[in-house]
Amino acid sequence: MAPNTIIEDIHKIREEYAKDFNNDLRAICSDARDKQGREGRRGSTGKPKTNTERDFCAKREIP
């Protein structure tokens, strides 16, 4: 199989990014949340959906 340079580039960038934080997942996640906030993007709150939200999603019909 031919090497996929795009995938290789992604892996290289990810490894360099992790290296900047000494492969500390908490630091990487904290940085990602900070970037999202600075860029005005909403991140996940990590809170589970309420029963009302679950019911709405379950009852929603898909055409």
C-alpha cells in the first residue's frame, strides 16, 4: 500500500503538539478548552442530557 502523506502529517503534528505538553492529557485538554474559549466556540460541558432532552431526541422522526 502506498504511504498516505496526509495521515503521516497529521500524526507528526499530533505528536509535536503532545510533546509540547509532555504528553500530559489534562494539559492538552485544558489548552484545547482555552483555545475554544478564545475563539468564541462553545465546547462540551460534559453534563449528561436531561430526561426531557433524551425524550425529545427519541421521539423525533427522521424523514
